[in-house]
Amino acid sequence: MGFIKEDLEKAKRKAAEENKLIFVDAYTTWCGPCKWMDANVFKDKEVTKYFKKSFVNLKLDMEKGDGISFAQQYQVAAFPSFYFLSADGEVVHMARGAYAADDMMKMAEDAIGPHTSLQAYQDSYQVQKTNPEFLISYSMLLKELRLDEVESVASDYLATQTDWSGERNTKFIFDLVGIDMESDKFKYMLDHVDEFYKHITPSKVDTKILNAIHGNLGPESTPDDIEMQLDAMIPSQSQRLKDKMYLEQMLSGEYIEDVEIFTNMAYFYVMHWQPSDWEYTNNLAWIIYENAVNKAQFEKGKDIALQSIATDDNYFNNDTAAALFYMMADKEGALKYANKALSQSEAAGLNSASTQTLLQMIGDL
């Protein structure tokens, strides 16, 4: 990356001479994510090449030298934080937290772009603050950068909408809902949960609800506390969520302690609740394939895989069904679903090596 170390004035002079922005890695020596960025992202060849070409790169320890005054002036609130500054120190773009290499590249490109930087959005805000398209785009940028202003801009967007329903608004609200169960967005999600299940996926919505409950109740909460909260918050879905929690608790260890109980519970969950999330259902079937020890268990796994196919017929759940039919020594069923999976993989351009291996094994039955 060619970082200048702990010398802001030197970076400003160089930026002025080269007509570049300054990229500042605001870090601390004890920060784990900062060390991860150094070991991984800042050693990535593409990141290094692009940042060397495009910026004057500066590392500042927020607890010594120039870093102390920098942290105060720019109100650094998290580590690492990243700043893209003009040569005179004006913030053009910024972000908080660790990012993967691809995300850092996008961040850098946005910082340089005439219409994609944080500064460009801030400059346009007063004129555009009633423009829904602008506000959606601005909200998504703030979310990507993990900046607190996202709540205010998101509220501005929702204020332009007389009706919060529909796929776009549902996805927008879901993307921005946190664990504050008293927020208008969270309450709206609960009151219209079926629409969120339709436009997102039930698994993602369930996870967001359960994360919010865990976050608000704290680490000392018991399963009974969580169940009581579910009954109060979302009575129409509470029993299903309790059953799902029980399944996930059984999967939380290094291995499934009782495969028979897990298989029966997974079978009940899928057949009784008929979840619309094919991926979650297929995952249950695959777990049974990997852990089952008798034909009855494989049979239930097969039925779960077929339910996933009925929800969304694709390569992955057909491959799972083929594997389960194979474990039941049902050559006809195994061939049917393996060949179907191969056709789907070819159409979708997916790697089907594992299915081809399975076909060879089926041939030996």
C-alpha cells in the first residue's frame, strides 16, 4: 500500500503535489479487525495496486501523535475507520469497520467518482431530499459505509411514501431494520410479517426477529424468556419459531447428539409448517443425509427434500433428493433425480462434479 506512517502533514503535502485524495487508515494497535485488514486486505494485490495509483495512503494510530488530534477533529467512533480526504483535510468519503477486498475496491471507486462519494450525496441532499430515488441510493450508501446518518435519510425516504407496502419498500425496510424493537420499521415488519416473508425469505426474517430478541434480552436470557417474547411480539408465528429454535439448538453443537430426534423434529417442522424457503428445507434434508443411520431416517430426509423441490425445483434440492434415494438403495429414484439435477446444472452453468460422482455410485447399486 505504500503507507506514510503517522505524518498527516506529509500526506497533505504529497496529496497537493500529486492532485490525489488522502486515504487514511485510522487504527489502534489493539484492534483485531485492524490487524485483519493489515494481514489480508492491505496485502491484496489488486487493492494495493489501485490504492497506490489513486491515493496518498496514510496510517494513523488513533492513540498517539497526529492520530490523537485526528480522532478528535474527525470524531473517530470505531476502529478501523477509513477516511478519504482532500489535500486540505476535507472529508470526501468515509467508512467504519473491516471490509473485504472487493468492498474496499468499491469504496475507493465511490470516493473518486464525481457522483458516488459521500460528499457528493451530502452536497445534493438539500435539493434532492424529497426525491425517493436519490434517498434510496443515499440510504444504501450510508448502510454500506456503516454511518449513523442512515436512519435519518431512510426516514426521509419513507416520509415520501404514502404506502410502505410493495416489494421495493419491503426490501428497503428489511435492509435497514436493526435490533431496536421499538423502532417504527421493526414494528411495521412485525405487523406485516407475511409480506416480508413473501418478498425476503422466511429464514432471513426469522433470523432478524430472533436476533432482535436475543439482543434486547441479553446473554442471561433463557429459552423461556425468548418464547414469552415471541408470544407477545408475533403470536401468529410464535409456535413455528419456537419449533425452529429447537431445531437450531440441536444444530448448535459440533455434532447432532440424537439423530433420531432431530430427524423427527425436522420432518414435523417441514410437513406441519410447510415452509416456503426451499433453501432452509433443503439444508435440513442434507443434514439428515449426512447424519442418518437407518432407512427410516433417510426416508424422512427424502420426503423433506421432495418438499423443497415442490417449493422451488432446482439443481441443489434435486441433487439432495438423489443422494437420499441412493442411501435408501432406491436406484430408480436416485437416477431420476440425479439426471434431473445434471440437466438443471447444465442449464444454470453450475459445477455438477459431485452429482456425476453420485451417478457412478448409483450405477453400482
